[in-house]
Amino acid sequence: MISTELGLQIASLRKARGLTQEQLATAAGYSVEFISLVERGINAPSIAGCERIAQALGVPIRQLFDFSNEAG
């Protein structure tokens, strides 16, 4: 399921950058609860939301959807 893969990728990228869910949420303009739901694959951000998360992580948006490699 893409929302699960996306959530795992976001969590992996966040951890690789040493960010907490709270720091990512603040940087992306989301609540910590929403980021937690996204990382668990329960919710999925919109395309605009993916762009905000990617910017907060300092990666191109396409990297959020690159499920073939380790994040980093």
C-alpha cells in the first residue's frame, strides 16, 4: 500500500536527518499527530503536503516515493 510505503520512507528520511516528529511537523506546518499518522500509513498528505514535507526534510519530492533504496 502506497501510504504505508510513503510513511516508512518519511520516517526513515526524518530519522536519517536526526529530526524528531515534532521538528518535522513544525518545519512542514503540520501537527505532530498528523506526522505520526502519516508515518504509520494511516493518513497520507496531499501532493502539496508532500512538497512541504520534502522541503522540511531537504530532499526532492521524488525521494519520498523512492521505495527501492535506503533513505538518507
